[in-house]
Amino acid sequence: MIQWKKWFTGPGSCCLCDAPHRASSWSAVWERVCPSCRCRLHRIDSPCCPRCGRAGIGSLCEDCLTGPGGELERNVAVLQYTAYPRELIHLYKYRGREHLARPLAEMMAERVFSAGIRAEAVTCVPLHPQRLKERGFNQSERLAQEAARHLGLPFIPTLKKVRSTPPQSKSSRWERMAMLEEAFQSSDWKRIAGRVWLVIDDVYTTGATMVECARTLKRAGAQRIYSATLAR
Ligand SMILES: [Zn+2]
Ligand SMILES: [Zn+2]
């Protein structure tokens, strides 16, 4: 009886930091996050910019009012890009903590669903083949696969990066847009055309990457394009 109870209620561990945390493995993702991690994460709910998901603003933010990007219907993000999400993404991308993809993608799927976004297929922001070789894996691809699984949608890696571009660094939104022009290509237009797409990436910085991905899908005949990122 005691064994059974233990199996049912833990003690488990936090899905982000592995600290002891009482939650069964089938609890909703936010219940599997320990209080200490929860304190260091700032979830973006409303109010946020209805176009790009920027936190703390209930109407279109300045970027969205002035910038291009009509091809991207809407971006939603789970977390404000503060120190702890930055650290988690770093651990996931560069320190071999690849299992973090699961809880992080589950948070993204939950956010997409609660925002009322109903896509028909999921894809990811691709890496240039050279960068992929250096890093060994595409962080966005794994997040997209996991998010798609949670949403019950097909994951179709249809975008390709055909031109290498420097990392985001300190360029402005406009410089980024110019740099990324025609940097992506899509294959398989038969599967793209007429569908509602969800594009996944880890972080939304200037939005230039997502807008360019949306443009590429739109050129191939996609009906509507949404995007989701872990942080914004
Ligand atoms: Zn934790
Ligand atoms: Zn905005």
C-alpha cells in the first residue's frame, strides 16, 4: 500500500532543475516545475501584444505598428526572456541538457492551445547546414517535434536555410530583415499550400526570423502562419 502511494505521488523531481519535487510524471507541466524554478520564470499571459506576444502591453507594440510582417499572423511566447530562461536555453542548446526539450515544448504547446491558435501542421526554424554541423542538432527542431506531439499535429520540417547569416547579436530589426531576405526556402509546396502552419523557435528577438519564415511559407501557398517561441 505504501509502495503504491509512493509511486502515485512521488517523491519526483522538478522537470527543469531535477530538485526533489512532489508531482507525478503525468501531472500538467507547470505542476512538475518546483516552486524555486517557478519564482524565476515570468510567464507571459495577457496583456501582451496581440501580434508578437511582447509582455506587458495590451495593444500592438511599436515594432508591430511600424514594422513589416503581415505574413505572420501572430506569435505567442511562454516566458519573458529573463536570466533563468536564458540559462535554461543555454543548458539545452550547448550543455547537453537535451531532455529539457520535453517540458519546454509542453509549455509551448499549452500556450499555443490556450491562446486559441489552431494550426494544421508544425514546422521549425531551420539551421544553415554549416551551423547544424557545428552544433550537432537543431534546438528548434526538437522543440517543434515535441510540441507537435502534444498538439496532436504532424511535424513537417519543410523550411531550409539556404544562406548563412550572422547571429542576431546587436543588429536592429530592420538590419535583420534585410540580412534574412530570401535566406529560407521551402520544399514540398504540395504539403504547404492551403494549410495553417505553426512555426517553432526557441527565442523571439527582433521577429525578423519568424517574419521571413512566414513569408517563405506564404510564397509556397500557406493559408495562415502562426509562430510560438519559448521566450520573448
Ligand atoms: Zn526546479
Ligand atoms: Zn508587437
